[in-house]
Amino acid sequence: MRGRCVEVWLFDDRMEVISPGSLLPEVDLDRLRRRERQHASRNPCITRVLGEFNLMRDRGEGIPRMFAEMEESLLRLPELRPDAHEFTVVLYNQPIFETPDPAWERYVRGLPANTRQMRILVAHPSGSFTNAQYQALNQVDRDVAYREIRVLMDLGLVTASGLVGRGARYRVAQAGASPVTAKQGPREVLARRMTQKGFITNGDYREVFGLDESRAKRALARLVESGVLVSQGERRGRRYLGGAGWDAWVVAAQSADN
């Protein structure tokens, strides 16, 4: 692979970054697409120098951040294309909807929904969608898609039609048609989940507030420190119960959320 440089190609609708060499064995493509941090250096010496001079952080956070930025901007998510000789990342400068409607987008951005839920509402403003389409748009698995669609149904933002299960289709409610939409703030949605399950998780917090994993983790840590939540378990099994300040936190936040 000597003599090849990193190539950056600019097109009207996308940018392609092509790095020579296939993925290192330590890096798993599926984990990259799930936004899990992975890092392996082809040249540890250069990496160490760049890290010591604060030119990079060497933490494997670039691709997860890339996904988060594209998601927040309501653009198509990054496309990762590995092969035996090079690794390509494609960033599309295309919105996720075919017919841009600024008024509808502004309406959706003001809803008590997370970023992935907003993306499906913007992508299908006057039609219907399936669980499979939700998965494809947001690159999540079936269970995550089902849980997040259920939240949209609880809020009155979508309604189910047709068959139950794999054949179900979900139709987006008309703007302003649901009284639930105007009343429910993010903390109220989180409080309802706490009541239903008896606890919340990092995933719940991410879905409700539209944050990535690291930002949700920091926010939850602050709530634990202030006594709003109590943490139980470790790592993926960690859950959060309501602390002494939970009820006051929810009530005090209602005016701000609405």
C-alpha cells in the first residue's frame, strides 16, 4: 500500500473519504455501525505524538460523533464501505426527506421526541412507515425501533394501521392534531417510563432527550450526584431509580419543557 494517500472526493450530494488499507482485525464493522467506540492504530508512534500535542484524542470517538452529527442534522447516516484494499466513508449532503418542508421540520423539532423519532416524522410527513423502514433510516435493530415507535404512539404522534406485528404500518398524525403532543415534555415522558418500569436506563434517557450515549451518561451522573436518581448495577446492566429529589425535579422541569 506504499505510495497511496487518503483521498477526499467532493460531489454535489456527498463527500467520500477513502483510506488505503482494509480495516484492522481489531476493528469490527458491525460495532462501528452500532456507534461503539473502537480504536486501533496503524502507526502507534504517530498516534502517540498527535495525542501528546492534543491534535487528536485517540479514543475511538470519531465515527460515533460522525453518526451523531449527521443524525442531528436530519441527514442520511454515514455509509461505511470496507473492502480488501481500502475503507470508504460516505457523508451525504442530502436530507432524509424527498420534499423539504421547512414548516413541518420546525414543527417536528419542537416535539417531545428524540432525534431518531424526529427523523422518521420528517421523512414520512404525510404517509406511513413500517418498523423495517424505521430500522433502515436510523440503523437500529427491530427491538429499538419497536420501543421508539411505541413512544410515538403513546404521545399521539403516530397511529397504527393494518396488521399487528410484522405487517403493522404507522401513520404520522397531522400537525397540531394531537393534544398529547402539546402537553408532554421530555421529563414527563421520562417520568412515565419510570412509573411503568420502576427504573430508567441510559437508553431511555437517550431516546427521550435525543442525546448520544456519552452525553446521556454525563447527564445521568449529574442527576445521581445531585440525588435525583440512584444508580444500581454496572455497565450494560446499570439502571437508575428515583432518588429523594426525583419528584421535585420532574415537577420543577414541567414549565421549562412545555
